[in-house]
Amino acid sequence: MAQNIACLIKFVDPQLKHDELDTEVHYLTEDLRDLDGMSQIRFDPILEVRDAAETRVGIRFFAHSDLLVSILRRLRDRLYYKPLETWFLFQISDLNLQIRTDQAEDLVDLMATAQSGLLFSPVRDYLAEAETYSRTQGELSPTELDNLNLLRQRLGLSAEQAELLNVRAVGPYKTQAEKRRYFDETTAAEFSRLRQIDADQPFAAKDPWPVLQELAENLALPIPEAEAIYQQHRQRYDEAKLKTEQQTAKTAVDASLVAETKAADAHQDQVQQAREHLEQYLSLCRQAMANSLYPSEFDQGRLDQARRLWDISIDEALTIEIAVRNELYGSLESAAGVDYSRLRDLLLQQAWQEADMETEAVILKALDRDMQPVTAATVQRLPAIDLATIDALWNRYSNKRFGFRAQQQVHRSQQQIQQDDRQQWLAFQQALGWREPPSLFYQGYRPYHDLDFSLEAPLGHLPTWRWCCPSLSDRYCLSLDVMAAVIHHLSLCMPLDPVPTPAVDPTAPTVLTGGQTRAV
């Protein structure tokens, strides 16, 4: 016996974009419509919101069961030629067949089952007819039983099988009176439960009709009769609830008079609570950003939930989050209005070369040089706050290997070794790894791309002073006057601690020429 099948086909391939989905749904519809017996079938689109636009992602339709094999074969052929991940759902009476796949072979077994006729057994056909009758009046009438008996004989079922299927279709209550009585008792119990909920949590109870309607359908009790029983109980429930609400309203008016006298104390409590919530939010931010510059999606959700729960404004939350981020990952303070967040992100990622180029960009921006190199005359305009911010970020993320202070320390050590000014600057660049020892035919300049952008680089190697170079086309070359101006400006903005004078032991011997000694 042919039955109607509810079919749902939905593309779930994550690679499909908005327009591709629409195209695939169109061709799927046309392919199925071309099948024999499918031209008059109505295909309804399945819509979802993708990229802020409503998009067709599939179709749903009803077809005769004898078309199932043809439909499956067409779907299998489509997957052979274009394996897109697809969700298939076929509902036959109370049987749901579903599969999610992009492989045509996965539909072969389903086709074999459909072709075998197992989906449309005599038992299923008989039960479907009995359930249809039972939902008409809530019980099987003599005429309906006669029709079912004829159907039993045509399907080749025994009388015992038919009786069991009748019981299954009608349910445990065979007559409409028994079903009505059971539904009335259940409805009374449900409203009694709602009254208890209202007593514990006013306005928390939900309308029980959807659940009761489902019960009526399962009992095969006609919905109009079930709804009439429900309305009787609902009216008594509403009358009792109205009386309770009136009493509650009177009590609320009396309570409001008492509440007004406590308003001042409550306000003070709110102020204190708000302060505590801000402190709790600060602690939560520290936890969320303890291991990453920005909270994970999960932690950000917790922060947003806490902010709403504790009634913290967005501006207050942002101020706290910025303060915590600066505390944990370095301040971005700037006197020139420069944003150092990208530099911090790059250093956190250990992207040394990108961070070096970002350092050049922010320094030139702080000087408003429009990507023109800094000269000895303009370097003194670099704000001390900005230099300290850049140095602190490099120092923090390189484990104190890089930064302006590290470069100052290298320069100080070369000052103590080299007396000649030119040799001192040459040794300074060599110590930083910016230059190699010159030879007869080689001045020692290194191309910028040959510098060492790793933690294995010499102390103070980064950040480079490429912002002082007139050109990076062939070599990383700094003039002596610019280097001197930079070091001088750094010493003014970020003075190093003075070199301690070693203590002299008055009893220690002094070595003289010829190996003689004398006391000092």
C-alpha cells in the first residue's frame, strides 16, 4: 500500500558560500522535478540566515512511497558527481530514516532496503490505518473494525496480529469515555502542580496546554473534547490565581512603605556592592588574560555575563580590561597619541622582524615624519614616555635581551673599552651584530634582511635603528652623528644607573712593574 513520505534534504557542507548554496538547491530541485511522477510535487525551501542574509540551504517535500527508490537513485548519482556533505531525512509514518554523508555509496544500502519493501510491511500499513481510525473519535467503531478486518485479510495478517495492532493503535484505554476520564484526571493533576509552582515562584508556571494536547493526541482523544476539559480546569485555576494576585498586590503596597525607609541604607549598600563587583571583575579579567593577550571566546563570554550580572557599564569594563592588559602584557602609554597595541601583539607572538618594522612605523608616526628617516636634529623630539613604552615592550618579551636600555648598556661597555670615538661606534655596531669587521675591500655593512631576527641574536640587536637609515636598498648603514644623537637622547630620557665605583681594600697589595708589590 503506497504511503506518503516526508522528505528533507539539506546541504551542510561548511565550504559552501551563500550563492553556491542557492545554486545547489536550485539544481537539486530541478533534478528531482525531472523524475517521473514528481512534476506536480511542491518543493518548499529550507531557509537559514548565513552572513546576515536569508539563504536557501535545502528543500522539503512529500512524495509517494513508490517514488523513494527513484529519489534515492537520483541523490546517489548527484553525490557521485559532486560529493557535497548533505543531510537526508525520510519520514514514513512513525519511522525516521536519516543520514549525513558526502559519499554516494552510503545511499546504496538505503536503496536496497527501499527496494526490498521492508519499509512498507503489511504490519506497518495495517497499523497506520488503525491509528488513523482511532484518532477520529478516540475509539474503533464497528464499521471501522469491519474495514480493518478486510484490510487484515488483504494484507495476509492473522486475527491475533490484528488484535495486537488494534490495541497498539487505540492505546491502553479502549473507549472514549475511559480516555476522557483519564485526560480529566491528568489535567486536574497538572493544574494542581501549577498552583504549587505559583506558590513557590509566582509567574514561573507555563501554560500546560501544549503538553496536554500531545497527551490527547497520544490517547487518540479528539482535540475539541480535550480542549473543553482543559478550559474548565483553566477557568478555575485563573480565578484562584487572580484572588492570590490581588492579595499579593495589597501586600506589595504595604511593603513599599517599609522599603522607602530603607532606601538610603540600600543605596549605600549598592555603592559598596558596585565597588566589590568592580574588584571581582578586575580579578576575573586577570584570570581571563593570564595566558593570552585577549580573552578566549569562552572567557570573553564569561566576562560579558559577569558584566551584565554585576551591572558594570561597557566603558567601565573596557577601562578595567585595558588596565589589566597593560599590567600583564606591558603599558601602551604614549605622549604622542600613538597606538602601540600592534607592536605588543607582534612581540607577544615573537614575530621579531615584523615587530622591528612596526617599531620604525610608530617612531616615525610619533615624530610625524611621514615615513622619512629620523635625523640627528629631529631625534630629540621623540617623547621620553614613548621611548620608555617601546623599550619596556621589547625588554619584556625578549627576556631583557632587546630594547633601548640593552643597547645603552652595550654602548657603555664599548665606551669603557674604546678610546677613539670612531672605533667606539664601530665596536658598538659590531657588538650589536649590526656590522661586521671591515676589511680592505669590505666595509662590513650588513643588509637589513641579513640581520638576526631571533632570540639567539646578540644582546641589544633589536630593535634596529632602521628609522635612522636614509636607505635600506643595499645595506643597513647608520651615520655616526645620528647614532651619537640617538644615544644622547636615550641617556636624557632613560638614564642608566651610574656605574658603581669598586671599593678599595686598604690592606690589598698593589702589583708593580717587575712583579714587586707594595701596600696602598
